[in-house]
Amino acid sequence: MSPATGRIPPDVASLADYERHALQRLDAARVAWLQGGAADGLTVQANQRAWQGLPLQPRVLRPLAHGHTRIERPGLRLPHPIMLAPVAYLRLVHPDGELATAMAAAAQGAGLVLSTQASVPMERVAELVLGEAERGPLWFQLYAMAQREHTLQLVQRAEAAGFEALVLTVDAPVQGARDAERRAGFRLPADVRAVNLQGLALPGMAAADAAAPGLAAGLCGGLLAHAPTWSDIAWLKAHTRLPLWLKGITHPLDAQQAQALGVDGLIVSNHGGRVLDTMPATAALLPAVRQAVGPEWPVLVDGGIRRGTDVLKALALGADAVLVGRPHVHALAVAGALGVAHAIRLLRDEFEIALALTGCATPAEVSSAVLSSAVLTSAERGG
């Protein structure tokens, strides 16, 4: 792996350029970990193509003075609708890992969701950025542990450190079939590990021989014996003072059940195509979820966001904001904190341009009207 230079290459003008440079710097095993998806990678490909396939239909001569990018609604206030999705083990691509990413997010006012499997302690990340006046939200992504007391330990640490919300990932009770990683022989190096999980049992992430005795004949070698259920959501709500979001909701009925349990918001996500292959793209899943929970409940989306026009389209389909995953890792691998900050700025600039060119002065003015009616009909059907 070639080290990041701390300088932005002169030919970087988009997130795709960061991706190109990152793939040249990283070794084959790290590329397989970062770029690969489950099985044949069809959902990975579908995510990005779906946004690209939604044509915009702009209005002209609209009043654009006093425009802004702010998202202002109960439970969600952002300077712009761009957040960084949780990604594990960022020290795989840069020695500063999550610290560099957190600094960049704070500098650009982007919300950050720190992964449970971060390669630096959560307390160090929070201490680094909580004092930054112009930063976006700082949230902690959570996996349910095999034992509730272990989950509670993480929750209490996040609360004490100053994180402002919990994001429980619900779509990965076991890992997906990561063919690309297996072919490349990917293994974590000795100096990179999930430091926040020392001594804790994470369902679905351990080897099958670590399953509970007598359960080897169960699904996935018994690893699902402690997989979370809706009762765990109710328990978690009762044991934290932080807002609770669910990440990985794609079915309207699940969205309504989460809403009924008093969850504070949800993230429409197919885990970047890394868990269950052949799932539909999130752009196709988003409209039905939004319709299921109504217009006021906070909904975010991730998966395949690469352009400011993608951010605009996500808002048009019902999201309040987006999260980007792989792109911020590409930028981190190329130029460290400076690269991540630049990548966020590129995406925000493109979003502002898209707002103006579709006749919208603010995110609140974005509606389905900015999309071609023929394609919108297909998207609303989940096609």
C-alpha cells in the first residue's frame, strides 16, 4: 500500500477521481475489502446505476436569492444534507484513520457516524471534534452484542463520550458472502483492530466454532442464536437517553414497526451491497419507505451516492439527507484528512449547483417535481 501524501492530486475534480487514485494506492486485498460486495456484487452496481438513471427535469426563472443548504426539522438539523456513513477499520487506508475523517467532517460541517468497528477509541474521536463550533452531528453506529450487558456498555460509553445519537445497524445479523475478500485473502493486519469491541461478543461476526454449545446445527452454525429482534429495539429505547436510529430498513412494514416503537429515525440502506446480493438499489426502495412513515418522520438514505445530483435526487425521492461511505474512504486513502474534507466540499458544491439549476433555493423546495415524471412513476413502484 502506497502511503497517502497529504496532498490532493491536481487532476481530482470529482469523487470518481479519488476512487481512481485510491485503487492505485491500495493493495489488492484492501481493494477487495473496500470495493467488494456480497456474492456477485450486483447490488453494489445497482446502487450507483439507480441514481444515474433518474433524469432531472428542471424549472427555470425561479427566485433563488437567499438560498441555503440547511436541513431543519424536528430531530434532524444539518448545515447541508451530507453525512459520512460508518465504515470499519479506517486505519487500513491511512494511519490517522477515524481521527482524520472526524476532523475533515467537522471542518466541512458534515455529520459523522462512527463505526462500532472503528480502529481508534470512540472517546478520542469525540474529544477531537465536539468542541468544533461549525461541525455537524456526531453519532455512534452500534451493533447489538451477543449479550445485552455488552451492548449497554457500548451505549454508556457513547453517552459519556458525548455522542449525540445511536445508529443501530439491523440488516447484518451475519456477514454477507464476501467472495472478493476471500479470493484476495484479505486479513486484518496486526495493528488494525476493532478497539471498541475488546472483550465483547458480536453476533454474526465471530467464527462458527465460537457459537454457543449445542447450537452448531442451527442457522449459520448457531451464530443467530443471539441475533437482535424487535424486542431488543424496545429494550434499547428504554436504556438510553440518546435518539435511536435504525440503519438497514428497506421494507415499508419494518419502517412502520420501527415508527410504532418510537424510534427517532431510520436509514434506508442495503449495507452498500455488502450483505445480501440482488437486493434492489436504495433509490428504488426509498419512495415506499417514505410513503409508509409519512412526510414528517426523519429518513436518510445511503448507497451509491457519488454526485451532488444524487443528493438532490435522494431528497426528491423522500430522504432528508444522505450518507456516503466508500467515497470518503477513497479520499482518506489518497490525501488523509485534507482529502476527506475536499471530497465533502466537492459533493456539497455539486449539490448547490444542482439545487440552483433545478430552480430550488433550499432543500425544502426539492420535491418529486425535479424528476422526470416517467422515471418517477417507475421509482415509486420500486422498479
